[in-house]
Amino acid sequence: MEQLIEQTFQSFWNFLGVLVLLTGAGKFVIELWSKFCHYLTIRKRGYPPAHCDVEGRFVPFDGDIDEDYK
């Protein structure tokens, strides 16, 4: 571990490379957790209701209603 820290702070480019690798790994883990929570929500409550889009976000009503849906 001491060698990794020493190598990381040896130069700016080493530090930047390690920072990019850790940021990418962090984003991957957060995205994986987000998808897992989304899976659990759909499993518990079913597919999002009609007033939401596929991701479950609220879609505002613009006032236009098709004749088929009246």
C-alpha cells in the first residue's frame, strides 16, 4: 500500500491517472447500485404507471388529448 501511495504522488500525471481510474470505478459502482435499486422498485411496484415515462419520471400533461383516449 505504501508503494502505491508513493507511486501515485510521484508526479502530476501519475496522480491524474489514478484519479481518472478511481473516478471511473466510482461511477461504475454508483450506476450499478442505481440499476439494482431500480430493479427492486419495479419488482415491488410493477411497471411505472401511465403518467410516468419508462424510467418512472413524471411526464407533465400538456393539455392535448387524442380522440382515442377520451
